[in-house]
Amino acid sequence: MKKLVKNILLLAFAMGLIACGGGTTNEDNTNIIEETPQEDNNNSIPKITEEPKEDVNETIEDYLLAVNEARLVGRECGDYGFFPATTELTWNINLAKASLEHSSDLAISARGVMDKEEATKLVSHTGSATASDITAIALNLGQGSTSKQRVIYNDYDFSLIGENLTVGREIDTVAEAMIAWIESPEHCHILMDANFTEVGMAYVEDSDTLALNFWTQNFGKPMSQ
């Protein structure tokens, strides 16, 4: 029986399966994400507009507190160097919706895949390009969506963005997700980036997948700042 539990919170890719750090985009277009969103040619694909649902044990406030507590401590992020304690972030619902879209896409795409190597290949910042990749379908991209395209489609006008992901059977709380990101230099430096001012996250649990728990975390700085 399928179980799909959606929750907005932090994110990155880690598990006994994998870890994957995201890139950033800024005003100078110095960014690993190069694709440009196309016009929306399919208005039948809805955006995720509902308010994020909270877990029975954890709330959005818990997620935001976990992120900000992590940023209040200086951290060594491997080859990225030392990052001093930095400013707190505020919650952004549009970043959270983009995160929920991608966590859901990751979970749906991984259903029934029980080989660890194959499951690991599915954990990506690039969307699946299937029906669950809402942005790709809505914008008629012809390929999987990027994190940049997903935040734009979910109405976030940014000067800087970054995405972290983590997946895994044991990563079922925000505390576990934060440990995974902090211990990974690729995720740690995004988490500690002083240029970000906002964050949105999402958690999806799907019992028909090997990883079980899928977390996405989007950081941003709005164009207006």
C-alpha cells in the first residue's frame, strides 16, 4: 500500500544511498544551472498551491529553527573552507512549494526500484521529466526540470538560489536531515552561505521506495533584496 506523506522542511541528498549538493545562481549568471524556462504551453498542469502539511511530530517552525541553529555556529565545510556563524533565514512558501514538488517527483520516480545502484541514479537535482515533474510538463521543457526552473515556476523571483537534497531510510526527522547536510561539505557550504536570506523545505515519505524518505531544501535571496 502506497504511503505518501508530504511535509515542508529542509533538505539535501543523503542516505545510506547518496548525497548530492546543489548549485547557486546569481545576478551574474555564474551558475551550474544553465537552462532557461520556456513559456508555459500546458495550462492543464496545476502548480502546488496548498499550504504545506506538517508532520504530527514536527512543524515548519521546527524546521526553520533547525536551519537557523545550524547557521549560528561557525563550520568547517571541507574543501569549501571555514564558514563563520551567519544570519538567520526566514521561511518562504514559494521555495517550500518548489521543494515539495521535487521531493514528490523523487519519491514517485523511485517507486518499485529496489536495486540500490539504480535507486541512487534517480536522486538528482534534475527532475524526472515524467508526469510528476510538474515544472517540466507545465513548461513543455522536453527534459527534466532544474532547481532554477522549479523555483521560477513556483513564483520565486530570485537573485540567488541554492538547493540541497537528502534521502534515506533513517533520515526521517529534521535533525537527521540536518546532520546529513552538515557532514557533507557540498551541502554544508550552501547551508552556511551568508548571502541567502530565505529558505523553504519539503519532506516526502513513500513506503514503496528503497530510500523511504525524501528531503529537499531550497535557499534563496529575492531579487528585491
